Amino acid sequence: MLENILEVNGLYKAYANSDFGLNNISFSIPSGSIVGFIGENGAGKTTTMETILGLLRKDSGQIKLFGEEVDSLEGAMKEQVGVVFDHMNFSKDLVVGKLSNVLSNIYQQWDEATFFHYVRHFSLPKKKKIKDFSRGMTMKLALAVAFSHDSKLLILDEATAGLDPVARDEMLDVFLDFVKDREHSILLSSHITTDIEKIADYLVFIKKGRILLRVSKRDLLENYAIVQGKSSEIAKLHNVIAHRDMGDVTEALVADKASLPIELNQLDFSIDAITMLLMKGENHERAIVK
Ligand SMILES: Nc1ncnc2c1ncn2[C@@H]1O[C@H](COP(=O)(O)OP(=O)(O)OP(=O)(O)O)[C@@H](O)[C@H]1O
């Protein structure tokens, strides 16, 4: 079995009219896994996804899909990569049945039965024109489409953002089901870190165009901790990933928690808390993923 469905190595992308740029982005998506892509507004998640997809031209770096280097996923992506952004453009005058006809001409592997399975599953109206769909309904439709052309990889940018909590929870189960056969994978960006906490196998944290931390959820839960102490105590630690001065005390995200001095206070640990520390704190240069 193929180890990684997607590998990104040393990706750079600058915008002509902005000082933002992707800076040496590297990560991979193992077969059968869900990778959560986490970062605050403007961190570069969409830019990374669009560059991988070939919607933006990369400056340099390597992208491998199914083990083969591709210039971008644009050619390869049509069938094998399902994409959902939070701004989807369907032919808005269509109803879902007509949309299925149109898509069957675009995708060689269009699977009408699967599409209508999801249309029913997501309770999408069959007679309403897509232009009259709510934002959440449009997102569900986009996901139904992504699931129905035999994609092996889904790239989902804030794809659950417009969904109500019940629908979001159902969607997470559909994602888990999608990767269950170990041959499908998902790259998912979301600001709802509890969703990521629930379903992701790996986490990639990005800030200002750089990857700060790539870690499996299991490793994170087993070996990392958030600690609080005097800045002099924190300064003595050798395994700090990021720290944040909070007035009298300093908080730090540390790896290898087994080696911590026992007197150090450990705080509640959640992906939200880690995200806050990584995004708002000082990131230790040696910990930044090269
Ligand atoms: N077409 C563009 N031209 C110039 N700068 C751009 C362009 N598109 C995005 N940017 C800049 O790139 C940076 C990263 O934006 P990006 O949309 O990739 O972030 P993001 O992590 O997806 O954010 P969000 O969570 O808000 O969606 C931002 O500073 C943004 O202003």
C-alpha cells in the first residue's frame, strides 16, 4: 500500500503585491489519514491548498501525488482529488439532478448513486435551484460532489464552517467513514479545533507562512504538555516548542513530558490551548519544522 497519498516538500509561494509568502512548507498525508491544518486568519492555509492544487503557481518546491512528482495537482486532480472551499461556484440555475448530469460529463468516474446517497443523507432539496440554497446546504452539496467522483484525497478548506453543530457532527462521521478503508485521505483546515481534535490523525500548525509543528495526534496526547511556571523555571527546560509570558507566570508547550520536573504545574491540555500558545507565543527557532 502507498505510504503517503500526498507529499509536499519545501514549498515556496510569494504574492507579488504582498509581503506574505509560504516559507518552506513541508508535510505529508499518509494513506488512510485525516490531517488537520490549523492556523489563525491569514496564516497561509488557503494559499498552501491553492498552491498544491495548482490554482496558484508555486515559486519552488516539490509536490508528489500517489508517489509521483506532479507540477501541480491540476491535471491529476480532476478525478482523484475532491476539493471544497468555503466559496463554491456551481451553476446556480440548476437543481441537483441537472447538476449530476453536468458533472457526469466532467468526471469520468462520476457515481450518480453515491451522489444521490449523499443528497439524501444531507437532506438536500431536489427541486430547489442551487442559487436558493443556504450556505450550509451549498457546503453539503460541495461535499456530496467531492465524495462522488472517486476521489482518493479530499482537500477541504473550512468545509464545515457553514454547518450547524448537528450537521457538522454528522459530517465528521462521514469523513471518518471515507478514510476507513485506509486508501483515502483528507486534508482539512478548520478554525473549529474541537472538530479537528475529534477526527484528525495528524496535525499541521502554520503561522505566517511557516509550519510550526507537525505531529500525530497520538504523539501529541501522549508526549506533549502545557506547563506553567516562573520564566526562570521554563527557561531551564530543554523541550520547549513555544512559550508565552503571561505576566507573573510563563506558559509553555513542551514535548517529552516524561522528562519534566515533577514540581512544574501542568495545565489543561487541548488542541485549542496548544493553538493559542503556538499562535500567540514565542516559537522556539530550533523547534520550527525545517
Ligand atoms: N491574491 C492575493 N494577493 C496578495 N496577498 C494575498 C492574496 N491572497 C491571500 N493573500 C495574503 O496571504 C496571506 C495568507 O492568506 P490565506 O488566505 O492563505 O490564509 P488562511 O490561513 O487561509 O486564512 P483564513 O483562516 O483567514 O482563511 C494573507 O496575508 C492574505 O492577505
